[in-house]
Amino acid sequence: MPSPFPGMNPYLEHPRIWPNVHHLLISEIARFLSPQLRPKYRVVVEVRMYESSVENASLVGIPDVVIQGSQSAINRNNGNVNIAVAEPTTKPIKVKIPRPEIIKEGYLEVREVGTEDVVTTIEILSPTNKRRGKGREMYEEKRQEVLGSKTHLVEIDLLRTGEKMAFFDTDIESHYRILVCRGDRSLYADLYAFNLQEVIPAFPLPLRKEDTEPIIDLQKLLNEVYDISAYDLVIDYNQPPFPPLLEADAAWADGMLQDKGLRSTANSPEIPD
């Protein structure tokens, strides 16, 4: 069954689903581009790795102090080998502690065969790129490096939440964004801003000036990812998506899902008058 949404499916943004979507979408883009770019270019999957910091750990609610209890009485006769230890008056509480997690973020590079020069970098943003911490710091550093070079950058943001990447036109608001920055046009870039109700726009992959640029139909590729992973067998459309939708978007999604028979009226969210 195809995705019921005309554009981005907000249910794919769920933290447990998105990592697989991210991985497969990168693979599908590479699979789509590779035969079109041969023999001048090749598409390479690269991985950015880093260790998550404590502030970004998924474990929350950790006490500042671990309560271990205290010994209320100890036989103070140092000469006695058999030391009597009383039962602790307070039993310890089991708590979880944050463990550093190795984060792996895949991205694509279009390289020129022979020279191995990186002509274009394609990034699909992850939640860690859109919140404070090591993930954002590393991505912003990489982003500035690419923008300051002759390499083209394609930045795909299919996540509604988090801190958006910086643009000069900060008044532009949308649920999702695709940014196409050409290395030979350092002051301007093409921003495709679109919302939940809209089809994901297709865009050209920037290459060398003399080359024909293939058009990436991201909507089609995302729909193929949805089919490959059989998300229709996993997603319960009677439940609201996570992260949640704003009121107007939730009402639109509710009506659309009802029309397609994927949600009963009994499970419709209550929309205030």
C-alpha cells in the first residue's frame, strides 16, 4: 500500500522510524543517480561518526546523587576479624546512567572519476543536526566548509522539529526544506520550501557547468522507501504522529486519513471550536 500522504509522511519522522528512512533514502538516491552519472562521476556513500555527549543522551531523569544508603552500625573492634555489618537502613534505588552513544550519519558525495574531486555533497538532516550538541556542531562545521568551497551542496530537511539551518532570509517559514547551493554562486542558493499538504518538489542535481543535470524526484524515491520497508504494516494511522502536528495540520490529516479509510471517526482528535 502506498503512503497516504501526498508529500512527506509525518509518521516517518518518529524517532524509531526515521533512522531507517534516512539510511534507505540515501541508498535510493545513490541507486537512482549512479547510472545517470556514469562514466564521468560516481556516487559514494560516506559516514560521519561521533560520540554523543551527556546532554544529548536519550536517558533522562537521572538523579544527581545515587542513594546507596548508609551503614548504621559497625563493630569498631579493629582487632576482631569477624566484622559485623548491619543491614542498611535505606536500600539502593536502581537508576539508569547515560552511556555515550556512537552516532553514524550517512551522506552522499558525487565525485569526478579520475581526480576524485567532490563535485556535490548531498545531506539529509538528522534530529541530531537540528539540536544543540556535537551532532549540530560537526554538521555546521562541515556545512561551512562546503559552502566556502567550489563544491555544490544539496541539503534535505524532512523534519518539522528542531532548530532550522541558517539562511539570510530568516522570515521564510515551512515544514520542510530542500536547499540547493551551487559552488559557483556563493551569494545565492535555491530554497525549495514546502509544507505537509504539498508534494515534495523535484530539483536538479548541480554538477559541472557543461553537464546535463539529472532531476531528483525525491517524492518518488521516498514512496519507494515506504514500500520497501512496508511501513503500511507498521504505522497505526488511528494514532497521532510523533512529533505531533499543529492543530490545523492535524485536522487536515484527520480528514484525509478518514477519506482513505485509514482512520475511524472514533479515533479522530478533538479539534477545539
